[in-house]
Amino acid sequence: MVPPASGGPAGQTVVVVGGSSGIGLETARQVRASGGDVILTARDPARLERAAEELDPLSTAAFDAMDADRLEGFLRDLPGQVDHVLVTAGSPSYTPLAELDLSAGGRDFGGRLAMLLAAGRACPDKVRPGGSLLFIGGTGARRPAPGMAVIGALTAALPALAANLAVELAPVRVNLLAAGFVDTPLSASLLGDRLEERREELRRTLPIGRVVGPADVAALALHIMANGALTGATYDIDGGQQLVAR
């Protein structure tokens, strides 16, 4: 278990969009363990209720963050200011081009960007100066492969989005956390009965000798929130996955 980041958001309020499972839930746990407060959103009301029972958040809201207007309205309607907003919602798509529904692919790409832009547009009024907006992305653009066209293009776009928003939204800080494989319920649902095989492969090949978990990513997220000198940057966390030949 990775301990909460030292100097975490004690006494601060963190909005976690996608906070009922995986990286979002673990980040919320570490915020609470560090003495901070959380506001949680998630698409699944039942999972959100379970997370709320564990974490005692200031408030919760169940909605699909891919509805950009709904997300922006939720953030704008928060009472007072918050210190940090973490956006983890959304899942990757790995569809080969020959099987890709072009309209669905366009909606996936455009919808993810619209979600992040909506969060950014709400932040000047709702995030205190020096606070942060943090996006969770991936490393899917680093190694082209069949089925990676949409997710690869999206993950290539996100560093530019974070850098530009960091300039436009200053003094609110904007950063991107690019994760490789993380052992989450989402990964389990995507891999199905191939999950344990993938875990074993990573244990054998990654330089760190183990699989990256949500606690690793959450610890980095808290550090980025706490370090007021960080903005406009992309931080990879993949256990050295990009250093290993396929």
C-alpha cells in the first residue's frame, strides 16, 4: 500500500469527478487520510453511495460526466470555492479501424475533450488561485498499434490541452497525469479472463517488478495538488512500461 503523499491537501477540498471506483476512489481515500475533504461525482448511483458511506464526503452527485453541460453546471453550482478538481471519468476504446463506428469514434474523442474543456471553463470561478485542475490520461499514443487510433489521438492531444489551459486559467494550475496499465476494476472489465495473464506479464517485465495500482497514481495526484510550482506538465506513471519492448 502506498502511503498518502506528504504535504497532501490537509484542510483543502478536492472535487473528484469519477470518484466511486479505481483511481478516483483511491485518490479520494488518500485526500481524506491526509485531512482533506472531498466532493464526489460518479455515473453509478449505487457505487457512489458505497463510496460516500466509506469517505463521508461533503456532498455527492450522480451523473455522467461525459455530459459536458451537466459537468460544467455542477461545478459552477458548487457553494463557494474548492482547492482542486480531479477528472478521472471516461474509459478507453480499443476498436480496430475496420470495426470502428465512425460516429461513435468521433463522439468518444470529441466527448472526452468537451468534458475536460467544460471542467476548465468552470474553474476560474470555482478553484481558488494556486489550486489545481488535474486530468487523468494515458500513454496510449506512445506506441502505435491496431485498435489504438482513437485513444492514441486523444492521449496525444491531452498534453497540449493541459499546457494551453495552464496558461489560460492561471493562476489555477493545470496538469495531466498519464498512466500506463493500472490494476483497477476498469482494467479487469476490459481484459476479462486475460487479466491475470497481463498482471503476470507486467510483474515479469516492468523495471519496478510489480503492477502499478490505484494507490500509486493517487499518491502522485496528491503530490501534484500539493506542489504549487507544478503547472502545464504531463507526468507519466507506468512503472517503466514504455521502456520495455513489446
